[in-house]
Amino acid sequence: MNNINNYTPLSKNIFKNGSKEQYAFFGELSTHSLKLKLILISDYYKRNSKPNELITVKLKGHSSKNSLLFNSRLSISKLLEALDELKSDNIIDIKSYDNSDITYSLKEYWLDNVAYVDLVYLMPFKSTRKIKLYLLIDYYNNYNMPLYFAFNFLDYNNLKSARKDNIKSIKNIIKSIDIVESVKYIYKENVGLNYFFEIKRKKKLVNNFDKIFTITDKDFNK
């Protein structure tokens, strides 16, 4: 069973297809920077801090094998590169950092309208695309992902000449995610989403904290 303390609240708005909040949250972050952003948000909430309240995270405290930072597999050099990238982030406000400490605050603080995510599962992933897909699939359970949204969100070239290869690549990434039951690429005439990926998530366990992440707001999947 998962530990409820591992769960981190994220605004539901970042799961809404093509929303301003979604693009602002994920931006064009590298894999290392996205992982670190999620970790810093998690640490902030665990301390019950308030928006704009500075906290300091000691990197030595993350040496435990149970820590998110350890499981993220970020070396000190990659960590410092990620911090450089996050200096202009719209949510994390980095004040100072070195090889031992990070001092920062959150510009935005979510108390309502949130989904809870167990970040432990995301830390081993080696691509931003896989992290993004995992989050959306876990959020929606049965998820119809529009083709052109997928191209933009996952940073694929949407030129017609590359379309076939990109569709195959996206399907392969989805299939590699262990919570996926099945995925189909579908075209339907006279519907709002003519081209989309029909993704079904494996059934969640009743006695698992995974159920905390089950969201039933259907209006987000548009």
C-alpha cells in the first residue's frame, strides 16, 4: 500500500487539455527540471508552508533511499543545471542554491480543486513525455487524447510528413507505461475529436491509496 505522505497536491487546472495553466506549469522544462519542480512542490507542502514563505532544503537530507530526490537519480551536476533552468519558473521562486542547500518559496499555493499525485512512480522516468503522459492517464482513467493536442503537449513536429512516425512513437510511449491497459489510435467522422488516442487505464485497487488520485470531473476531459 502506498504511503499517503508521499502524495503531493497539484492544481486540477494543469490536467485540462491545452489550458494556460497546463502550458505554464510544464512549459519547456527538461526532464531533470520537471522532476525537481515536482519534488520542491512536494517538500513545500509537507512543511505546511504558506505562499511566498521561504524554506531551505538541505540536500544531505535527501540522501535516504526513500527520498524523492534519491529516486529521481539526479546527480549534483544535473541538480544544479535543473536549478538554473527553474530560476525563471512561474511557480517555484528560487532565491539561492549551492551544492548543499536550496532556498525557495512557492508563488502559487493550492488548497482547493487539487488532485493528489504519488511522485515516487514518476522519479525513475527518463523523459518529460513519459511523465506528462503518466500524469494525464492516471488523472483521467479512460482518456481520449486529441492528436494535435498530443503533438503540441508532447513537443512533436506536427508536419504531415512526420505524422505517421510521431503517432507510432506516441503509441509506443503510452504502451510502455505500466498503468495502461490498452491504447488505440482512432478516427471518427462528425465528432469533436476526429483523431485521438483512446487510452484505458488498468483498474485501480480498492484498498490502495491510488484511489485518492481518482478524479471524476468529466468537464476536464474536453
